[in-house]
Amino acid sequence: MSDEKIMNSDIMISSESIQSRIKELGKQITEDYKGKKIVVIGVLTGAYVFCADLLREIKVPVELLEFVSVSSYGDSTESSGNVRMYLDLKRDIKDKHILIIEDIVDTGLTLHSLMEIFERRHPASIKLASLLHKPAKSKHKIDIDYLGFTIEDKFVYGYGLDLFGTARELPHIAIYNGEPKK
Ligand code: PRP
């Protein structure tokens, strides 16, 4: 994306605020998992940037990093209500301490479905880190153990989240003020 578009986008959360919150979350996670090894599961695609930055602030051993690919939105600005899993874990998570890293919990459908799937595989523990939470659209109660920011009911993009497939590379979270796309 061009510099012009970055300058013209409406910023909700600056890059500096994101990075400073990630440092705090990293410290908290490091403290909570002291003496343990963790298995990190990033939820593609949106969480890839948060996952990369947060991991570098976690100072306990990561014994395995895996990604799952699920999608509930497609190219729309509203959740479709269905979750499709395109890519599953390669390894067994039985008796492992799992930390799921997500970019946003919106209706909660994605995490609700993922938690159900992972719990059936009997990990030692499961915790969730999410950069954003949008409580206004919540349909499933999701406990977020490590939350970056609670946000209002706006369609947001940047820092891993897409705007109709683009703009994931923006260093900040921006607000989309255009027409909704069904
Ligand atoms: C977004 C986001 C979460 C999910 C949250 O993913 O990355 O995984 O929606 O919404 P929910 O709480 O209503 O389920 P999306 O389906 O847009 O896929 P993407 O990450 O590949 O862009």
C-alpha cells in the first residue's frame, strides 16, 4: 500500500500504542508461564503480524509454533456465521500448554469453534491472546486471557487485518468509514 494511503487512513490505534501494549502483554505472558514451555497457535490470516511481534516479547521457550487457517468473513465486512477450517495443526497438542494468538474477537464464533476443536485434543491448558475485542457484536462468551485493546463497533483494518483483502501491512489499526460490503 502507498504512503499516501497510509497517511490518509483514519487511525484508531497507532503503531506506537500497539507496540507498547505488546511489550506489556509479553511481560505478563512470560511471568504467567515461568518454568513452562508453550505451544503457540496463530490464527491466520489476520493474526500473523501480532503473532510475530508478540512472540518476540515472550521470554519462555516456545516448543512449537503452528498456524491454523479459518475464515468467517470472506471478503465481506460482516461475519458469515460459519467457520471454515482450511489448515489444521500438523502436530499433536495433547498435554501441551497452548497459547492461541488471534487478531480480533468479534462475534466470538471463530474462537468458540476453535476452542471446541482444540479442547477435544486434551491439551494441558489453553489460553488466548487477542489484540482486539469488539464486545458490541459478541454472540459467544470468550475469555480473553491477554487482551490488547477493547474497541468500539467499527470495521477496522491494518496490522494484519484486511480491508477487502488488502492493507494488512499497515503498521496501525485504521477505521473503514466506507459503505459496508455484503
Ligand atoms: C477475522 C479475525 C478473526 C475472526 C473474528 O478473520 O481474524 O479470526 O474474523 O471474528 P469472529 O469473532 O466474529 O469469529 P477472517 O474470517 O476475516 O479471516 P482472516 O483473518 O483471514 O482475514
